[in-house]
Amino acid sequence: MVRITKILIVLLVVCFVIGELAFAKGPKGLTYKMTTIGKHDDEVLGVFVNEDNSKVATCSLDETIKIWSIPQRKELLTLRGHLGQVNNISFSGNDKWLASGSSDMTVRVWDVETGKQLEVLKGHTDQVIGVYFSQDDSCTFIASTSFDKTVKLWDTRLGSEVKTLRGHTEPTNNVAYSYDGKYLASCSDDKTIKIWSTDLHTKEPIMTLRGHNSPVLTCLFSFDSKVLASSDMEGFIKIWEMPSGHLLRTIKAHDELIQDVSFAEDNKTLVSASLDKKCKLWDITTGNNLMTFDAKVEIWSVDLISDASVIILGCADGTVRFLTKQK
């Protein structure tokens, strides 16, 4: 009887510890639970949630893209065709197509329902790091960035490049479309962010944003296109007013590089994830931390559904993990 009691006590302690690892409570009372829903065969480099919050796409060092059901928490499709690691992905604004960029120097377009490859866009001379579909209903254009230091704009109707933007002096790391369709933002190892017009005849940058002291790894517009967030290799996030380019706030968010950030639909809640193994929520109007979650694994990529009730992590161990807000 004593032996059984001791075993039960040990089991209770183990369950308590596991529970502590799976939950995190933020300073604002936000509590999230972590669940692993599936796995790639190598590190997950990109995560992107579609507009209606029904699907999330992930891409990996294993050269594949996976599409998952958010409500069912299961894998729907695995997309194969790239000949190198897939660095980034983007759903089109109408949720019908997916763009991907790879170290094989191509941008590819996929049918989300069938997984069929529709386009292979060639023109970059080094690996493609960032891709972003235009978010209007026509979803005509895809922007891409590459270690070849350029930004390219592609017309999906023609299946061809329509303009190349030059100005960065080091490899470009990521790209974002503004949701009003007027601007592109690109960021680079040259520590700058450049803002470009989407007008097909304009090739010079509208402005260059300076303030980061290390390579800028990602940039992203808020849904109302009034704010741009950027993050860098030293763990800083900067918030910029758009279209003025005025620096509103600097947040020392993480202890390691921040590869990815994403906005919630309120345009003020921002999620960040880092190789320091933490996922955090921020109020960009104050700079306050709303929640910190220790995933116990390096995080390369992150996105969230519109109301921030589910956060999706792409991790260095190949896992795709959901953080679900607890009521």
C-alpha cells in the first residue's frame, strides 16, 4: 500500500510538471495551452494563416509545404515540388492560392484545395527568402525577396516578372504587401527597410527606414496599413507609422533573433517568436508585454488567427504547435 501511494505521488508530480510546461499565463491574465498537431521532417521556417482563419500553411527545410485545418487540427495536404528548402509562404487574399519561395531560386504558386502546382516563377539568381501575395480580391501580384539583394514583383496572370526593385546593398530577407495595395516593404541585412510603390512604372524606393543596428529579418504591415512592424537579429522590434515612416516605438522583445512577427485584427496586438524559445504578445500602442510562453524549443516562425485566440508556431524540431487561449 505504501509503495502504491509513493507511485501515485510521483505520477501527480510528473503531471503537474507537464501541465506547467503546456500552459503559460501572461501579466494581463492571458492563459494559453500548447498542443503539437503535427511535424515536418526538419525545421519549420514559415507559417501563414489564411484570411478566414480556417487553414494554416507551413514550410520547411525538408523541401515541403503542408496545409493544416485549424478547426480540426490536422494535416490536409503536403505539397512537393521545390528542389530546396522552402523559406516562406503566403496565402492569396482570396484564400485560393499559395505562394512559396525556396533556396532553389524559384517562386511557386499552388492551388490550396488540390495541392496542384500552378506556376514556377524564375528570375532570382539566389535563394528566395520572402514571398507575399497581394491581398486584394484579384490577387494578381506576388512580391518576393532574395539573397540576390533584389525585390521582384510577379503577375500571376502572365506568369512572369513585371518589375525588379534594386536598392538594398546586402541580401534582402523578407517582404510584405500593405493591405491597401499601395506599398511594398522589404528588409535586409543592410539594416534598413525600404518602402516601395506597387505602381508598375515606379522602381525607386519611396523611403528608407533606418534605426535597426543589426540585420532586419522581417517586416509586416498591420491590416489597416497604418503601421509597419520590423524585427532584427538582436531581438528588437520597431514600430513605424505609415505612410510617414516615423518611428513610434522600439521594444527589446527577445534575447535572440526574431525571425517572425504577426498582427492580430485589432492592429495593435503583435505576436513575436524567437530562437530564445519564447513566443510573446505585445500591445504596440504601449510596448507592454501581454503574454510570454516558453515553448522549450527554438521558434522560427509564427502566425495567429484574427482574434489571437490561436497562435501557430513553427519550430526548429520540425513540430507545428498551437497555442490556444484558455477561457
